[in-house]
Amino acid sequence: MKYRLLIVALTILICSATFSQVESLNIAPNVIFIEAAGAGGYGSINYERVLYKKNFIMSTLRFGISTYHIVDYTNNFNPDIIIPFTFNVLYGKSHKIEIGFGEVYSNIVHADLIHFKPKRMSHFSTVFSLGYRYQKNKGGLIFRCAYTPIVEFNKYFRHWGGISFGYSF
């Protein structure tokens, strides 16, 4: 887990230097979107930033947040937290092919069978994506549809997919 956090931190530091290059290319570098299913579970709210753009190739970094249960099994407010973090490469003008990978951090409430109290468990899962995206470089509405298989707990391969709608600016 420490190595994953280190990799994420290094990726952010390395990629932050490329933000100024993106803004000079006259494109909309920010995207906010909601995703049904996908990397964030059954639904998530996401922010994505364009890191690099040259000709028809663009790379992005995405961060999202989601929840599964709002209350635990004792009916107390204790939401599950799911945070997808992915790196994507897109190819195309307005109609793009998207390929990506990343990690999903989950902090889920489970029943502690010894003390009979809610207990939180954290874990990482690896996620991949392969899909289609409609996004104009100048900004506006976006649509994406992707196959997003998840290696749950980094042990179990699960087929999954998602559809997203959002806005780039």
C-alpha cells in the first residue's frame, strides 16, 4: 500500500509540470463528469485534468469519489468511501479512443464478529479502461462509454463497464 501511495504522489508531481503546456494549447483542460457504474462502483462524481496534448494524442489524470452504503448495518450514518484514481490516454479529434489504468481505494464498513461493532476495512483494487469518448477540445459536453474491468483486492478479476456524461471547460 505504501508503494501505491508513493507512485500516485510521484505521478502527480511529475505531471504537474505539464499543466502549463496544456493551457497554452488553447484546449479545455478540465472535465467534470458523473459516471454510472465504472471505476467508482455503481456511480461516481469525477474531476479530470488534461496533462498533455499533442496532435491527436492527449493524456489525462482522473480523480473521483463515490459511496455504496450511506448507513451501516446498525442504521448509523457511516458511508462507504470509494475513490478512483486513473491515468488515461486518448487518441482522436472529437471522437476519441480511451485507454487507461489506475487504482481504486475503498474504505468499506464490515461487521466485526468479535466485538459486534462496525469496523472499517481499506483496500486497493486495480482498474483498467478501454472505451469511446466524445469530447471537443474547445470544451462543452462530453460522453464516454468504457469497458472497465476491475482486479478486486488485486486478486479477483471482475468484468465491469461504465457510461459517463459531463462538461469540459
